[in-house]
Amino acid sequence: MNPRDKDKAPDADMSIDVMIDSDLWKKQPGAEDIVRKAIAEATRVVPHKRAEMAVVLTDDTAMRALNKRWRGKDKPTNVLSFPAQTTLGAGAPHLGDIVIAFEITALEAEREGKPFAHHLTHLAVHGYLHLLGHDHETDREAKAMERLETKILARIGIPDPYGELAPKELAGHEAATLKSHA
């Protein structure tokens, strides 16, 4: 691990380790910074006590294997969150891991006509909220999570990702970009 890959979110006691597990991410050289900025802003809106977390930027092949193993779904998805089950050692507790796949993220951004950076930011925020226990299994949970995401993204200057999608664009696209991993 490169020491520069470990960063603390500003104004928070969150250590974020970003690992690039696919050369595809070279197409988006600012991805690490985008992820750190997204999670830093999320920690300002929905704080968490001192913790560490990891974000893995991977490809669809690796994501498909993870999705199949952990969720029984033999297809890639955009983001998966793995909340930590226990704390590690005497240091800061490990909050969990977020994994984001490049190809599906790029495809969704293109389909939805939004900048890749905006979609990546949204996925990082979404993954962070999952680590904190937020979910979208019910309509009520989904609305609450979407409100938090929208609030966080607005603070970064990113438009409401749910307001941008017309209902016909959602049809056949797994009920929405971020619900594809539901």
C-alpha cells in the first residue's frame, strides 16, 4: 500500500484507504480524489466516530464474482458495501469496505447523461451510507436514503441524481442505478 493512498477525511476522524484494482481506472485519473471528497462530505452530513474504511476501485469481472459470492447474483453491479462485522486491533475500528466497478459505472453515467465524476461521487456516498446501516429495502428506507444522498451531493455541487432520471429511463434498468445492487 502506498502511504499517500491513506488519507483522513477533512473535519472527520475517518481514515480512507483507496485501492485501485483495475487498470481501467487510469481512464479516470482523479477517481481516488473524487471518492475521498465524496466520503469526506458524507461524514460531515452523517458523522461517524473515529474509524477506518477501504474503497476498492475494480472492474466488472471482479464485481461479478463478489456479487455472485456474497449476494447470489451472477452479474456485475455498480457498488457493493461490506460493513465490518468486528473491530480490528487497538487502532480505529474498521467501518467496512466499499467496492465500485468501472465499466458499469461508466455505462450508467453515459446512459443517464451525467458526468462520470458525478456518478462516481454518488456511488461512494451511497456505499458509505450502507456502511452506516442505511438501506433501501422498503420505499420508506429508500426515500430516506435518497434524501441523505441528495443533501450530501448538493453540498458538493452535484444535481439530484434521482430527479434527473425520467421514469421511462428507469424501466429495464434494474429499477434505478443504485438499486441495481439491491
